[in-house]
Amino acid sequence: VELRINKTWATKLGLEPPELKTVEESWVAWVSGKALPLVKRRLGEISDTMPTGPWGTEDFQKMREVRWLEGAKYKMEVFLESIDKHKWVFVPEEWLFKPVQVAEFGERYLWKKAERVVLMSATIISVDQLCRDLGIPRSDVEFIDLPSDFPPQRRPIYYRPAATLNYKNEDFTLPKMLKDIDVILDRHARQKVLIHTVSYRRAKFIMENSEHGARMVSYEDAAGRADALERLIESAEPTVLVASSMERGVDLYHDLCRAIIITKVPYANLGDKQVAARLYGDKKHGQSWYAVQTVRSLVQASGRGMRSREDFCQTYILDGEFDRLWK
């Protein structure tokens, strides 16, 4: 749930941004006074020109524009309806508004669709926090918690605090951690390994300085992610994938991954205004929300190489911050 002003479409509609581009209030007035009226007017103009008979190429292009305009109109209306009642954050460089909490939208987008809903996940972590996040009364929920049938002996997790990483001390602590990374890679010299770094900068340092650099593949942006993953999968060698964003949606079963190294506890980025507002804006539940997000990411990251009860994969957590999270 967000309102992002598409700059390409704004240009097509002749919409100039407000003069005070970094001021939230000027954008709210711009949406209500300029953008939304123009979108409605353009929708009316296109509707009047749509044919009743067979469509040509130009008509399909018009329909594409209609769909975008209808989506933009709906999002603007939801935004204007909510902005006075609930807190949103504004990202001026992206022309983007995001609600701090999305619980208010649960009924509108999810729960009114059916009388009963089944939510299934291996990483719910906290049902109470899930209910708060999605706007569900806890009394309306029956929570069924089932144990994993993946034997713990086949998926051990080793906590080896090599260093405590943060942005300020990383130039000093990352070289210390790299020594432990190389020791682990020596142990898994004949197996494929996934290293989670949580940042491109950290991935680049490991690639350039590890004794096992010749085994490693990585990527420098989102566009190269799929290619690096494919190289790991297709390789007949004991390749090491150094990844900044492979915590979810990656299926490295059996020999595709026998060890996972987590170099950094994956705390949500406090540079994101929405994340910071959720953490600091809710004194009662902000810390709980932040911890649950982190634990969920950590569980996801450790599960990329353990894909069935017959599989096996070892996980190493090297960041000393894990101790604080565990407590």
C-alpha cells in the first residue's frame, strides 16, 4: 500500500511537480488539487473516444492508459482519505508516500474477500505481532503451530561470533571476520556454499580479499542477481555464492548448498523512513515488530540450503549482534 507518482505518466499528462518538491504538505495539496482532477478528466476524455465496435491497435493503447489511470485514481483517493487519519512517510526523491502501518488496510484488501482465511507460513514467528501488523483481532484467530519434520541433526546452526559488525566499525571488524569465513570455507572445500552479506559493499570486500576468491561468484546490483544464482546452480565446481540479497525465494536443495554463512544479522534498514517510523513511532510494540522482522529474515536466510527432511546443510552465524537479538 503506497502512492508512487510515476514520472513518465506524469510527463505524458503534462503534470509538473509542485514547486516545493521536498515539502510533504505541498505534495498532498498537489495530489488533491492537480493530479487527481487531471486523472479524472483524462479518464472521461478517453471513455468518450472508445469505439463500440472492433478495436484497433490505438484502442488497446488507450485501454492500457485507462488501466493505469484507474489505478492511479484509486490510490490517490485512498491516500487522501487516509493521510489525515493515519501517519504516512514521504520519500521526496522517489515521489513516494508509504503508510507507516498497513493494519488499517487489512479489511479493505484482504479480509472482506471471504468469511474465513487461512494464512500459512513457516516463519510467522509471533502470531500476536502478525495480528497487529495486518489489523486482525487476536480473538478472531486460531493459531496452529506445527513442528518441523526436518531433523535438527541435519541442519545444525553454529554461532561463532567472529566480530560485531556495524556501519561505523566495519572497516576494522570485517577483515577479522574474513579469517573465520576462510576457515569455514576450508572445511567445506568440496561443497557449494552460500554467504549472506546483506550489503553489496561487504560482498565486494569478501570477493576481493578471501583466500577462496577463485571459487566465488557474486553480483553488484539487482540485475546481476539471477545470473549469479544460475552460475552457482550450473557449476560443477564447489562454488561459493557471495550474496547481498538471497534470504528469500531461493531453492538450493541437496548438493547445490551444503553450508550457509551469515555475516550480518539482517536487521531492517533504519535508513528507510517507514522502518524507522514503525520502530520508533510505536513505543509499546515497535521493538517487538523490529525483532520479529529480523528473526524472520534470519530464519529465511538459514533455510535456503535445507529443503527437505532428506537434505542436510550447516549454518554459521558470525555476527556478534546475534547475541543481543537472542537475548
